[in-house]
Amino acid sequence: MRFASLASIDIKNKADWQDRFYLTFDVDWASDEVLAYAIDMVEQSGVAATWFITHETHMLSRLRANPLFELGIHPNFNALLIGQAEKGEDHCSIIKRLLDIVPEAKTVRSHSLTQSTHLLNMFVELGLTHDSNVFIPWHAGGELYPWQNWNGLTRIPYCWEDHVAIITNRFDLDGVCAAKGIRVLDFHPIHLALNTDSIERYEKAKPFQRDWKILCNMANKGDGVRTSLEILLSKGAED
Ligand SMILES: [Zn+2]
């Protein structure tokens, strides 16, 4: 099982990305303890990963120290959509603020997967080369592959997301592992820390997201998001 980071994808080089696994993490303002927990898991397995960053934290230097890790950005446009943006804020300023924190970013996934023609063009204008804003579940059938957008952006679909596994209560990755083509998975550090198995557990824990001890006590001990990743990483280690 081979892992790589998203920005390494060259659509012309199918042999390189075909049948590879791509771990991605939407950081979603996780506390440093929660983020460290996720980083520990991936580093212990020595595999590549892409981290979509939401905020400044000293954990960025730890991520940058690992040559297998790539840092992308995870802009949140929701305040614009619901009319609660700060005065003068627009999509461009939201992306630029994140690029100030992660100037090396080449990849982007929007929080809530917000996208539009205008946003896709803005990504390119601001130097981003790859996006992963399209979710096509592995069970939709067919072979997934990245493609080049009309403006040159490399678009990379992803086929598994922890939040969807929680909603559907399906944590095995057998279907994903058996799927053909490119396989991009999306995890959130908070769901690793909680080993989330239900939306109820997540909602109950939400007020304590920044209290590591309470979170640990609220973590699920059965099958959940963390056990899914553990199984995948153990398969990666077999190679
Ligand atoms: Zn998000």
C-alpha cells in the first residue's frame, strides 16, 4: 500500500497516482493536543499525508519538519454565505489570510466543500495548483481519477470521509481498499481523538474540544474513526 501527498499528483503520470492512497486531514481549528494526537498516529506509521490548515499554531513547525507531510489550506467561507462576515472580508481576503500562515501551500480544500467557478479561479490566481473539493463516495462505482480544470487547476476527488462513516455507522475501509483508481481519504483530528462512532458522541464532546483530559474520557473504545485509520496504517506498514 503506497501513500503520497496531493501536491505530488501529476495527472499525466497515471502510473504514479493510480491505486495510491492519499491521507488528508481537515484540521478544523483543532486544539494543539488534538492535532498532536493525529500527527503522532501518522508519524508512527511513517506515511505521507496532506494537512489542510485552518489557523496559526506552533504545531505547524512540527508538521513542516516532516518531509512526508504537505501543508495545504482549509478556507472557511461560511460566514460570507450566511451574511456574518466581518466588514470588508471577502473570499480573496479569507484565502490570503491563510496563505500568510501557510505560504508554501499548493493544495486547498474548503471547509464545508464550498466551491464555485469564481473560487476555483481565485485559487489559481493566488498560486494554488491542486484542490480536493469534490466528494465522490467509493461506493458510487467506477474508477476515480484526478483531472485538469479549464483554468489549469488539478482537481482531485476524494472517496471517503470520517463524518460520512459516522453518519452511516460504517467504519471498515474494505470497500475503499478494493476500489480502483485514486483513493483519497479525509479525516478530522477531533474524530481521531474521540474515536467518534456517533454524531451524539461528537455533539456531547464539542464543548470540551479544548479540554484534552475530558476528551480522552469521552473517547469511544470500540470501532470508530481512529480504529479505521489504525487499520489502514497497519496495512501501509505491511509493505
Ligand atoms: Zn472543515
